[in-house]
Amino acid sequence: METHVYNQTADDEDQQAVRRIQRLSLHLTPLARPSSDENQLQLLTCARAKLNVSTSLLSGYMRGKHREIQEEVYQYFNSRPDLQTPVEISMDEHRELCMRQLLGLVREAGINPFKYVLEDPAKYFAIVEAAGSVDMSLGIKMGVQYSLWGGSVLNLGTKKHKDKYYDGIDNLEYPGCFAMTELHHGSNVQGLQTVATFDPITDEFIIDTPNDGAIKWWIGNAAVHGKFATVFAKLMLPTHDMKGVSDMGVHAFIVPIRDMKMHHTLRGIEIHDCGHKVGLNGVDNGALRFRSVRIPRDNLLNRFGDVSQDGKYTSSLPSIGKRFAATLGELVGGRVGLAYSSVSVLKIAVTIAVRYSLLRQQFGPPKQPEISILDYQSQQHKLMPMLASSYAFHFATLHLVEKYSEMKKSHDEQVVGDVHSLSAGLKAYVTSYTAKSLSLCREACGGHGYAAVNRFGSLRNDHDIFQTFEGDNTVLLQQVAADLLKQYKEKFQGGTLAVTWNYLRESMGTYLSQPNPVTARWEGEDHLRDPSFQLDAFRYRTSRLLQSVAVRLRKHSKTLGSFGAWNRCLNHLLTLSESHIESVILAKFIEAVQSCPEGNTRAALKLVCDLYALNRIWNDIGTYRNVDYVAPNKAKAIHKLTEYLSFQVRSVAKELVDSFDLPDHVTRAPISMQSEAYSQYTQYVGF
């Protein structure tokens, strides 16, 4: 028995010695790397040469089954030049044109988005994306009518509301508004001050704006076209005790604001125009004040809480907090739509900038023809990572739409929580990135990018508000951070993790140990382009940030309290959220590459995915160097490979932007035309 134990111990020691020798040999020859699988090597080999990319195959893979409905939207507006938005247009003219565009799409072209809001959300978002590509104001006005006003009736109301309002919302006889934001309260919906007091004698709610700070502000469709508004207000019930009224929390109410026939403003309602905005002037934003406006009890959208004729409140949810969470959870579609539409804006801007950069020639070797400005490394550095990001965001937001559609069908609590955080994070991250990229695209196109006809100004101005509405981006990123910390706590209490955070289960153990000094030195191309390395790097960073901010919050809360500690760590928390969202985006991009059935198409996507991943790692290389995750030689190799991949992506840049499948009549910028761009540009100014 003792001999057996001795022999086993000796064997273990021999094996440990062999492992130590292997690890030492890897230190001495850091390029040694276990070979990747054949498929991986094949992709790398294809990417080294000029790829033969089929635009139709790549476009078909990206756009999927809703390509046809988008083509219908594009073709309708191409057939109606009178409905195309001119470069110079007044605010009043733009508002009327935008309404005619929406009416034409619904009543003439027969494209009815409303039925897809619940039935097929992916198809609904595809229609909104196409409409927004034609005119961003049209996309937003459509979203206000069908996703916000119509969506509030579908998601917060019950059968009686759907029976009464569905057809009118669908055919635009009932244009409406979504009156949530107040002058003093935007993101803090629980702090809204508008009140709805129940009067049991008349069986009505009385809607009141108690002070100027409670005026409903920036309400789309309110200034000109809206006839109804979904008004968010605190539901107050009369009581028999000393309090007089009882606050049941924020609820939603349908409030008529204009006469159906004459369109006059109704009694007790004040409507003022918010005026000319930085962008989206085709949307008529207004401000609403309510002075003892009476509405029937049935106008309470009562899915999560109801009031009987005798003033009794009932709800399937036990607390104000639960009801509030359920209400906002049903309205998450707005964020999903904004994230999805923001990617569309990025695609348009990148398409214009890349096509112009291929067209425009400048300087070159002595006594040689001038070269395309996209052949300059500096231009590639500006535009190629952005092109890669637009692909990455495309697949990430497609995943978000799929999860949202699943949530609408299953109502599974875990999926609801997953979609809430994912939509908040992607909306914040994608819209912030797109806003910065629009300015960079303008700069990359020089003076011609400054011409209004080439669209960068209008795209930038129209998109700018995406960072603020449907939740301010900084607030949304804090929601993601709070959820990450909750999941972190769940992990150590043995709870289940939501689907999106599954990688944290492994990361809390594996990624937070000391970085491997061997892999920190690997610098071979096959290793750096291995998706497992890229994803591990993203997740390692997220896990480090999560653990360190949890420790900091615990420490500061002892002296500053929970709010003070949160504020002290706020920048750290925002960085954590962005890192997590980048991890999710990369994971979905890798999945899309691996699922692509056609070889060259897959190789092109792999090339773009590698650029996205390595460019992000290089942009935050200081973080990886500080924790010795990446050795100096490896950091240098990442930088060199990122530049090389930008050069490689440049060789297929035309095919990549063509695969967005945006016709010239949609991009509209003369400098982005696929033929005779300069000719059309000069004709525009009168030559």
C-alpha cells in the first residue's frame, strides 16, 4: 500500500516536472503556439489574399428575410419624388412633408407597421430602419405613432383599449403622442409630478399639471398632428384617513388633446410648440399642460393596475415598485428600435465616406498617377475600424431584436431582465459611437463632406438626440452596471445568471487569477486572430473591472453611503458597462462569422471581425499592459496586425459597403454615387 502511494507520488512529480519544462520552453520560444483547427487556418489564409467577395451573398446573409419589405419602402419613395425630402426645407414644410410621407407609406403603399409591433417585431424594426434611411424624421415619427403611442395601448392597455383604438392608430386616423418626459424630469420617471386624481362621483380621472416643472416637454406629434396622448401621471385615490389621497405610483392614461373633426385643442389643455431643433425638424415636438382635464375611468391603461367605480385599487403586482418595473419593461421596444436604427445611420455615413474615399484621388509617387485617398494609411485608420464596427453592431442589434421578439412571445422573467439590460447597453454604446463617427466621416471627406447635399450635417444633427431620448446614455449605462453588480452578487450566493452574463460564471474564477505569463507573450498571427483569445481578452477586462468596482463600492459605502459611493465610482462603473457591451458585441459577431455558410463570405466576415476585436484591444492596450495580460512584444504585434488588417479590409471595402444594399436614391449624397459621382455633384450646383 505504501509502495503504491510512493509510486503514485513519484509519477505526479515527474508529470509536474514535464509541465514545468514545457512552460519554460514556451517562455524561451514565445511564438510556439498550438495550431488552430483547419477551418480557422483556412479563414486566415483566405484573408491574406485579395478576397473574392460576392456582394449578393454577403448582403443576403446580413439582411435576411426582411429584405423584401425594406425594398418595398425604398421603391415607393423612389417612385414618388414629391415625397423625397429636399436639402433645404423649412421646419413647417418638413413637418407637413413628414406626415404626408407616413400617410403615403401606410395608405398608398399599403405598408402597415402597426400589426408587426407585437406580431413580428423584427419586421417592424426593419420597416422603421428603411423609413429612417429615407428621412430620419420619418423613422422617428413612425416610431412615435406605432411604437410609443400605439405600443403603450397594446402593451399597457387591455382588450377594451385595443378594440377601441387599434384601427385608428393603424390607419393614422388617431395620430397620437407619448407624454412621459417633463420639464424637470426626464430619465427619472418615478419622479414625475403630473397627477391623475380619481373622482368617484363622476367616475373620472382629473389630469393636472401642478407646476411649471411638470409640463410635458419634447412630446413628439404634440405640436401639430396629435389627437391623443398617452400621459404618464401619478395615480391618486381619495382616502378616508387624514392623508386625503393615496399615491399609487406612476400609471399611463389615454387623454384626447384635440377635437377629432376640427382639430381644435380641447378644453383644459394647453399645447405649445417646442420650436426649431438641432435636428429632426420633421417631427413636431410640443409641450403640454393639463388644467383639470377630465377623462373617463376606462382611459386608464389598466394592464398592471385598475380602479373600480367605487375607488378601489386592484393589481396583480404587490407594490408600486413592481408595477413601475413592469410598466417600463413593456416600453423597452423604443430602446431596441433606436439601437437598431442608429446602426442604419452609421451604415449610411460609412457608405458615403468609403465610396468617396475610393473615388477621390490625391497625390501619389513622383511622376505617377494620383492614388485613392483610401490607400493612405491615415484614411484607413479612420474608416476601416468604423466599417468593421458597423458590421459588429449589425449582428449585435439583430440579436437584440431576436431576444426582444422572444420576450414578447414568452414573457419569461429571465428574458425580460436580459432584454432590459441589453437594450439599455446597446442603445447607449451604439448611439454614442455613431454620433462620434458621423463627425469623423465628415472630416474624412474634407470640404465636400461639409456640403449639405452630401448629408453628413443632417445625419449628424438628426442622430444627435439618439444619445438622449429613450433614456440618457449615461443613465442607461448605469443601469447596465447595476445589473452586472447584481449578477456578481448572485454568482457568490449560488444564484442563476441571466443568459447574457453567463461568461461571468467562468470569469470570476478563471479570468481573475494572475494572467498566464506564457500566453501574455504569444504574438503569432494565428493566436491573435483566434476568436477564443479575442473573447477572453474582452471578458478578462470586464471581469477585472467588475471585481475592482465591487471592492471600491464596498469600501466607500462605509463612509459615503450607497449613493455617495456610487457617485465616487461613477466613471469606473461606466467603463465597466461599456466593456461588458463590447464583450457581448464581439461574441455575437464571432457567432455570425461561424454560422455563415459560404466560404469567401465567411472569410470576409472573419477579417472584419478580427479588425473589430484587435482594434478595440489596441485602443485599451494600457489596461492590458497594466495587469500584465499582454507583454510589450505582444502589444506591438497587436498594433502591427491591426494596421495590416485595416489594409486588408480596405481591399474589400467597396464590396463591404455595397453589401449594406443601400441604393443611390437612399444614400442620396452625390459623392457616394456608384457612377458619375462628380458629374451629379457638379450638376447639383448648376454646371
